[in-house]
Amino acid sequence: MNILSVFINNIHKLPSKSYQKFLAITELKKFHKNDILTKTGDIPTHLYILKRGIVRSYYEDEKGKEYIRSLFVPYCSTGSFGALVSNKSSLLTYQCLTDCELYSINYKKLKKLASADIDIAVMYANALESVFLLFEKKIYNLSVLDATERYKAVKKEIPNIENIIPQYHIASYLNISAVQLSRIRKKLNSK
């Protein structure tokens, strides 16, 4: 679990004893493309750290149209954090867009550990701050950047995204139509 150790230590360097406690509530799991981690309406019990693959979170309107809120790439945490924290139903569905490997962490056990171990509590607080900053960046990008700038930003984050997930998912994530995305790509490729 070396990748996990690096990920955790980037959030907060855990002493060996605390890290071993954390490992005891963590399990590496494999998921297939299109597997659901959490479905809208479910009350989740686990959060995840993505080792390999891409996960999306999305909501679906009453007509069945899907809107991607976030894309998660390796070494990100994912899961329905709001539902975990509030112990309520998830407003979003979390789905693997590719085959994935994720570290699965029982949220209640993590909270219990955090209340008993100051280093795990600091790690947890730092992780929540990181999630907050990511969502703040996403809101900024949607509010301030135009569609071309948002596309460039996602390409910088996931350089080969077109080879990994369908164009309609990329367009949904950017909050534009697939036709708009085609035009943006064509314009950028002609430069």
C-alpha cells in the first residue's frame, strides 16, 4: 500500500502506529467499468481513495438527463462526503467510468479513530480542507472560465481524457453540449 502511504502522508504525516490503525479500516477493492459506488438515495458507509481509474459523480433530472458534477482521477478521495457527514441519502451517484482500484474506508470507523487519535483527527481535518478547496476551484471554474478555458483545464488535469471516457461525459462535466465540445476541440486543433 505504498501509494496509499504517500497519499496519506501528503495530507498529514501519520506516525507508524496511527497509520497501522488507519490500514486496519482500509481495504483495496477492484471495480469494473460502470460499477456504482454509491447510488442517489443510498446512505453510504464508505469513502474511497482512487488508486487507478476514473470515477464520476452525477445527478439525473426527472427526464433522465445526467449532469456530471465531478471527475475523480488517481490519488483523489471520492465518495458522497455530504451524505457521509450528515448520515443522509446521497444526492449524487458515484460511478466508475473505467475499471478502477479504490481503497475503501469505513467512514464510521474513521470517525471513531479520529476521536481517539489526534494524528488521524488532523489527517481527517486536512482531507476535508482539501475537498473544500477542490470544490471551491470547481465553482470558480464554472463561474469565471468560459467553456474553452474549462476544457483546457480538464485537459491539463487529465491529458488523454478523450481516449479514456466518452465525449458526452466530458461535455457534461464541462457543463456544455457535445456539439459545443466538438467545436472547441476543432478550433483548438486547427491552431
